[in-house]
Amino acid sequence: MHKRHLNIPIEIVRTVVAISETGSLTKAAEQLGLSQPAVSSQIKRLEQLVGGSLFSKTPNGSCATDLGKLVLAQARKIIEANDQVLALGGADNHVDRLRLGLSVVLAQRFVAEQSLSNLNDIHIHAGMSTEIATALIDGHVDVGCFFQRGEISADLAPLIVDESEDRLAWVRSKSFVLSPGAPIPIVTWTNDDWMIHTLTRHGLSYRIAFSSQDYSAKKAAVEAGIGLTAVPSRIIPPGLVWARDYYLPELPTIKALLCIRPGMTSPRVLEIKDQLSAMFLHPALPMENDKVA
């Protein structure tokens, strides 16, 4: 049986050192370009891992506890080792790459429409929307574009610089046909609340025909005619059509959010912001593949 390894993100390690050097969470947040809630969240996460408080409040600011001093000593070694390992491969440590978080639903199109030279200074992290939102709050992503249903958390709200509402659409292959009286086959992912909640609320019979966290795998399953899925109507993939069949209930609306960490105001960040906004939040014209069956 393999032992499960826990890894501490290097961003959290740097945050601990920054608090020690600046003497306060607020100053550390400013130095790192994070929000204070993000810094607090990182420290709480590490405290849970090591089993105790790392800093205590004093009239002179935040001071390391005895446990905190032990952690700091190791944190500095981790940072030094991290930087030395990167230096071995001639990594461009002095180039500040923009960390861009995109919902997997958006990442493919964004990359396809960029030139290679326009991606040289960007590190793209594609993931589920909930994952991108968490990475923004924790300071692991600089700019994020993703989807949100329901209430927006107090930590995320201050990071939103643009948003738009879109309707969710049922999509299927052009050849898909549902047998009369058969349960509706759906292609979904873990913790889906787009389709299942809607079908359940309308008392409709369904079956999960295919489930995966991999967007490409789900798209391939729908293209093969295994079942239907739901996507924002602005980004219906090529090869699939908007299904308006009588037996399908109307899906809820969803918000596309564009978020930027505090302090990120460089011309490059604003350029990426404008690109994402025009591409996904406020497209000038309907996309060619946004067709009705």
C-alpha cells in the first residue's frame, strides 16, 4: 500500500516568510499582490497541516510563535531549494509569467486563437470553475475566467472586474435520437448541478450515460451520440447542436466571471482582460457553431 504524500504549495511557504519579514498580514498581502483574506486562508491551511498557530498578534505586529519559528526555518530552506532546482535547468526565474486560470470549457478556444508568441509570458492553468475560483482566492492565479452558479462568496466578489449572464443550453450530436419513453441519457461530471438538479425538479427520468471530469472526453461522448450535456449557449462546441427537443426542460442561467487579483494593473494584464472579455463575456456576434437543431 502506497503512503499518501502531502505537499505544501510554494506560494504558501513564501507567504509565511513574507509575514515574518513585514510583521503583518496586511503588509505581506501588499508585498505579494494578494488580498488579506487570501493570505489568511493560506496561513490557516498551513496551520491545519502542522497542527498549531504560526503567528500571534502583538502591539508590534504579527510575531512567530515557537512553532512558527520552526516552520520559518524550514520554509526558508524550501524556498532556497526550490530556486536552486529551477536554476539547474536555466529556468527563466526573472521572467514574471502571468498565471491565467481558465475553465476547461474556455481553455481550448483561448489557446487556439492565440499565436505562440502571445503565449510565451503566460502560464495557463485549465480546470473546473470551482478550482479556478479557489486558486484566485488563495493567490495561485493572477487572472481567471470561469463560470459561477448561485451565490458569490465574499472572498471572490472583490476580485470580479467583469461579468455577464448566459443561458445554459442542452447540446447533442446531430444524429442523436431519444427512444420514446426512455430515460434521458446525460453526459455529466462529478457534483454536476446544471442538469441533474433541473431534471429532478421537473420529475423527469434520466440516466447518467457517461461521467468524467475531462471536458474533451465528455465532448467526445456527446459527439458519439451517447447522450446529451449542457454548456453555456455562447460556447457550443463545433460538431454539436443546441437541442430544443420538447422533452428537455429549460436550464438555468449562469454567470461568466472575469477576475483579477489586486494590484495586477500592468498593460499585459489589461490586454488579456480585454481579450477574455471580448471572447467569452461580450462577444460581438454569435459564434458560428451556436446553431439550433
